[in-house]
Amino acid sequence: MTALPGTTGRRRIYLMRHGHVDYFGPEILAAGGDTKVVPLTPLGQEQATAAGKALSHVRFDRAVCSGVPRTRQTAERVLAEQTVEVPFLEVEPDLIEIHGGSFGNVKSRAELAAKMAYYFETAGEPGATMLEGGEVFGEAQRRTVGAITRLLAEPGWHTALVVAHEGTNRLVLGWAATGCSLKEGLKAVQAFEQDPACINVVDFDMVPAADGSVGTEIQRSLIKSVNVTPYNYVKHGMNMTSLEAIFAHEPL
């Protein structure tokens, strides 16, 4: 098994959120409100490049994104700062953001931010969804965690870059923080703030499958760092939550 130097079966995932975007920009309006089309803003590009510079000494064996422009562009900017040959950027559709439902009748950014402010707090409730009519948090968790466990089961690597979204990252971190428990993980997602272009570092100790079959399984997960933003390491002035900042006129 390929493992981190000095270990016998440990793998590391650098889990990132994409950089800043404008959900009220012309691209979304032209696409009828489809958030999948939104690209990074100039600020988001700067944030992604800052993350890339911070990670420039880390050699990635694998690089994966959800496939939408904002995660692809973030991953590309991070990889562009590498000083060695970079891996092919793979697409994993199951890392796509939690599918939101209807915002209802909202008339301003402030009203929308207030409506969404506490939605992650409900994730552990049975059948809870991301907004009315949106994806069930539990179902989003299963597909997102499934993508991570499939990656961990594949041979030939020990360090991977994964660029996804705030909601899906929260699901992965909640799961990893609770002993890889799907049930308990949903209760933990509310605590994991994810600022634009942040870096999380999560290690997984892999051991041979207990049933004797070919392959490995997760023995334990270790969260090494959470929500690191190289463009502002100490979060000075970043006083809003990421959701509040998304809908602010002048995001920090």
C-alpha cells in the first residue's frame, strides 16, 4: 500500500473549497439561475492562487474536483503553482454541492442570507433538506462520503488534492470528525465553517479489509487542520460566516 512517508498505511487529502464567486452575476442570470455555471471572480482567482502558493511544496499524486467551473478553476490555479509535474485533474460528480431547493419569495441579498443562515444546523434532523424541496442532507452525505471512500480505496497514491464545495466539505469533515459515522457526522456539520478557497487537511489510516477480501478499509480519520485561508491566515476582518459573505455586497 502506498502511504505517507514514515507511516505504514496513512493517506492525506487536502480538501479545499472553491474560491469566491458571485451568485448574482451575469453568468447565472443568463443560465436561468443555474449555479453550476458560475466562475471564480477576480477575488476568487486571487484566493485560489494564494492557496496554490501555500501548497506549492506539496507533491500531489491525485487531483480531483467536482467538475463545475468554480472548482475546476480553483484546482487549476492551485496546480499551476506546483514546481513538479502535476497529476491529471479528475472529475468526480458526486462531489458536487448539495442541491438546494427553493429560496421562496426573497427580495434582497440580506433577506436571502438571513433565510439561509442556519440551514446547516438542521442537517442532523431526520429528512432535513437544503432549503424547501432541496436535497436531503443524508443523501448528499452518502454520495459525498462515497466519493471519498472510493478514492481512498484506490491504490497507488498517498497525497491527494480534492476541490469541492462548502456543503459537501462540511459533510466530509463531520463524518471524519465522528469516527467516520454517517449518523453522527450529520450532527457535526454545523460547526465546520468553510471560507472561500480554504484548505482542510484530513488523514486516513488504511488497513487491510477485516473480512480478508482484497482491498483496504478505514481504521481511523485524523483532522490535521480546518478552514485554513492562506490569503488571511488569522481571519482578521473576516467577521461574517461564509454564507453571510456570499450575499454581502462587499465580501471580505
